[in-house]
Amino acid sequence: MMKKEKVQRAFAESYLAIVLALLYLPILVIIVFSFTNSANFSFSNGFTLEAYASIFTSEKTPALLDALKNTFVLAIVSAVISTVLGTFATIGIFYLKPRLKKITLAVNQLPLVNSEIVMAVSLMVFFATFAFPQGWVRLIIAHVSFCTPYVVLSILPRLKQMNSNLYEAALDLGCKPFEALVKVIIPYISSGIVNGFVMAFTISMDDFIITQINKGQTGIETLSTFIYEDARLKSLEPFWFAVFSIIFIVVMTALLVVNVRKSKREEA
């Protein structure tokens, strides 16, 4: 029996190692070769930080910084709106009747399982039909539309853990419905709200297809669309390896900080 358990454990660990390798080895390769300042994945130029220095000295630097600013503005605005909408939507869904709740949650998951290109074209047709202004308005609405369902799914498990008597007890003690919502329910699901915001922020930053199709001819470039336009003309240069490495490290650090803080709260 012990031998069988060892074999199963070894198989599970090997499987996990293979999955992690497939996920992170390509990123590790990019990080390693970001120190070569070479586009052909070789150390012919030796170890150098020129690719990182070129981020601040290249002729692309102004356009890159502008695209980075647009990316963060779009991600923050979309994440804030998605979090607010998703929080109140989740609370409303939670208190629906069981059958209506199932239907609403199924509809909420449609943007998650639907093909992104289908959603991008659908939004483009919708904006054109109702003459929405091109530019930031379209992009923010588009990002909110696909980020909000993730917020709902992040908050709902936390809401299911809440004792429903807490809200009723607050009403019995003299709180008005909105006051009970703000003082009882929202503080209880705050960890889910934070997770939803982080999820919406990262998904918005990462989006390319919906942004590319709906940005129109306004000249607004996010980091993903700027990389696409530059790589399409000149292929990937060492400059981009350094940019990718910095993005990965920043995002990974932010996720680790959020998860560590979440673990400490749960232990407390």
C-alpha cells in the first residue's frame, strides 16, 4: 500500500512539475535572454543590461510611456467601475430566488465562455449602431463588460459563506437596509471585492483583441496594441524582452503581496 501511495505521489508531483514548466519556462526564457540584447536568442553579445537601458533611451520610449499610461488608466477606471457594479450585482444575485439566481449566473458566465473575437465584434457593431463616441468611451464600456463577470465570480463565494442572519440582525437593531449593506455585508465580503478588483485590473491590462477592434482610428494605444503594431512591422526586438520581463515581475509581485495578505487575514 505504501509503495502504491509513493507511486501516486511521484506521478502527481511529476505532473505538477510538467504543468509548471509549460507555464513558466517560456517566460523564464524571455527573462534570461532579456540580458543578452540579442533578438536571436543567443549570448553572442554576452551579459548586458543594454535592453533595459534602451527602455529609457530608445526612440520608442515616448510612445511606450504613452501606451503604458493609457493601459494603466484604462485598467484602473475599468476595474473600479467593474468592482462597484459587480459588488452590488453579486449582492442582488445572491438574494434572488433559486431558479432566477441560476439563470442570472448562467448569463453572467456567457462573456467568460464566449469567444473573445465574437464579443469584440459584437461590441463594435453595438457601438456603431448606437453611435457611441470613438475612443475612451467605447474602450471603457468594452472593458467593463468583460471584467464585471469576473468580479461577480470573485465575490460570490465569500457572500455564500456569510451567515444570512447577520443582515437581518442589523435590521432588527435599527439599521436601515442601505446602512446594513454598508456596515455589515460589504465589510464581510471586502476580501472578495479586493480579489475582484485585482482580477479585473489584470484582465483589462492583458486584453488585446477587444481593445484592438474597438479603439477605432483615435490613435489610442495600449501596451498590447502598441507591441502588436511594432512587432508586426519590425518583429520583436531585445527592447521588448526587457519590457516583458518587467511586466511579469511587477504583476507577479503584486499577486504575491495580495495572496500573502489574504493568507494572513484568514489565519488571524
